[in-house]
Amino acid sequence: MYSKRSKLFLILAVLISISMVLSACQQTAEEPVEEPAEEEVVEEPAEEEEMEEEEAMEEEVFKVGFLGPFSGPSAQTGKQFRGGATIALESKDYKIGHYTIEPVWIDSQSDPAKASQAYEQAVVQDGIQAGALNWHSSVAVAVMEVTAKHEIPHIFGFGATEKVNETFESDTEKYGYWSTKGWPTPAKLGNKYVDALEYYIDQGVYSPENKTVAIYGEDSDWGRSFAAGVVELFEEAGWEIIKEDYFPLEQTEYTAYLNQLKDLDPAVLAGTSTSPPQITSLIKQADEVGLESLIIADGLGWVDFCGLTGSSADLVMDQIAGWSGDEGFAFAEEFEERYDLAPSTSSAGLAHDGTLMFLQIAQAVYDEHGELTSELIQDFVENQVWTGQWTMTDGIVMVEYKYTEETTPDPVVGPGFYTFPVLQYSYENGKCLGKPIYPVEGAVQDLQLP
């Protein structure tokens, strides 16, 4: 009896144990499993991938070729160019979106052939994707072939000659890559000298014995283009051209030439040069030989000339822009402090504004497309800049830079846009101060006579 009961209890205990184990297993299986947070599984890898993409984008570089006479007879202008462009680039931190703007300084050496070769090298070897600036007209005409060949949009080239416009208009699809000029044709600006003289003759301030003019200039597209424009205007106003001479950029000796002029005694000696040694030598030697003609030296103020001419620049006429506001004066102060060189509005100032124009065009392209390419920049220029839909109003020299279908590749010229007043230099306390004399609305003095 006892044995049977024991066996029964033993079997019952085993069954209870099995039941308890099965129950525990079922409980474990039915316990809910907490799912991992969605952020941990999906979003974190996406964020990491996005950060990696941004880091990769930040490494992109966009190369821009800045063309200027960084050596040779106009090297001082090259210093002004580089300083003005650098300050503009720094103002944007060399950045457009995720692109770093890398400047490539292309030295024209004031020589069309050397400039073309240097620009070709900048495209093929350095990989520039756009270009900006330029000083000489003859260089502009030559380099237009290179920008056309490689389809490189070039912004704000200074070469003013009509030959640039004629080439541009002969095949805009091809030569339109020399897309905007930073200096209009001389005839559009040069008429103010004649207007100024005629105004002061009418006012009785100036009474030349004979209305005679001698013309001089550098032997280049620019020198001859300026002369052609001013000769036409003088002749239309009843002046007689009695002598016309052109000189190599490197020439600095003019004593024999000036003695000839002294015998002819023209009322006005008018001309231009982009070479500081050339034009300052002529002015200084004119003073030394006692030439009494009223001198027009267009472009004298493009560089810091006073140390080269001294008091000989007194009463010389020029046509040059001023700073357009407080930002311009602040730029001038920073430039002189940094480079120990007085900035010219026409070289350092316009180089700054031309560089700023490129940067603003590039930013507009980036804002629209999220990328920068040569093709997108050229497309924007053709559709937005050439049509006048896009303009620049925050430069430091001109109030507004605007192009239209009627003026392109030249900017719009006139009050409130691109304009240069006529001034006379006054040598005071070791400085050559430019004092506007025309138009009369902005004049600070009447025409002063030698």
C-alpha cells in the first residue's frame, strides 16, 4: 500500500514539475519584445551619409583667371589690380556656396602675344573655368580669340577700344565669351574734355589765342582709339589738329619732341598712356622745357603718379572716377595701409568692382543651380546681364553697373551709371589732388590756366 502511494506521489510531482516548466516557457514566449527606436535604425545612417556628402562638396574648387599687367611697363597698374581684386575676394571669404574660388594670376606683360600664351596656359594647365579683368585694349583683342576657343566666360575686361566691340558684334555666339567690358569705348567718355573746354570758353574763363591741338599717345589700340575719338570731337568743335604722334610703351625720353611742340605752341596737348613711366616722363619733361600748353593726360590718375611727377602735374587735366561712397573711402584707406600704395579708382577700384561683379554673378548662378560651371555662368550673363535684368549697385566706384541689349558689351554710360568727371590736379603739400571742374554740377573749381 505504501509502495503504491509513493509511486503515485512521485508521478504526480513529476507531472506538476513538467506543467510548471511548460507554463514558464509559454510565459516567456508571450512576453512582448520592445522594438528598437526608429531613429536608431533608419535616421542615424542617413544623417551620417548627408554629413559625408557635405564634407565632400566643401572640397570643390572653382578656378578664376585674373588677367593683368603684373610685370612689364605697366606693372604698377598690376599691383593695383591684384590688391583690389584680393580685397574683393576676401570680402566673400573666397567662397561661393561649397566652392572655394581659387585665383590664378595671368600676367599679360602688356604684350598681346604673351598675354594670349599665358591665358592659354591658364586654361589648359591651370584649369581656369572663368576669367575677369584686363588692362590693355590690344591684349583684349588678342585674348578674345582664346576665350572663344575654350568657351571661357570673361567678366569686366578693361580694354576699351572699339575693336573689341566690333569683334564682339561680328560673331556674338563666338566672341561673346569676352562677355562684359569694364571700360566703355573712349568716344563715350572722351567728349567731356572738349565739352569742358568749350564751356569755359563760353564763360570767358578760357580764351586761347588759337584753337589748336597736338595729339600724343602710346602706339597701341588704346592710344589710337582714344586719339581718334578725341580728334573727331575737337574738330567738330572747331579746333585744328596741328600734330599727331604715337610712341612705344617703353619710351621715356621726349625732350626733342617737346621742343618741337614748344615752337608750334598748341593751345592744348591731349593724349593718353597706360604706362606710368611713359606718361609721367612726358609731363615732367614738358614742365622742364617750359611748354605752356594746357595738358590733357587721360589716365594719369590710374596709378599713384605724384611721386614721379611732383609739381609738374599741377594743372594737368584728367578724367577719372571718384569713390562712390563711404565704402569706397574705407577701401582706399585699407588698400593704402596694406600695400603702402595710394589706390586709383580706375585701376584698384574698378578691379575690385569687376571682381565683385564676377562673385555676385557666380553667387546668383549657384543660388539657382546649386553648382558652378563655365556654361551656367555664360548662360546667366547672356540672359540676365546683357538684357539689363541683373545689375550691380554696391560697387565702390560707380553707382550702378548695368548692361543692356543696346550697349553690350559696354556698360551704360551717364549720370548714375558709368561716368568719369573731368578734373585738374593741384599740387599741394606734396600731394596731387584731383579737383573736378566739369560737369559743373560736381565742380569744385573753374578751369585753371597755366
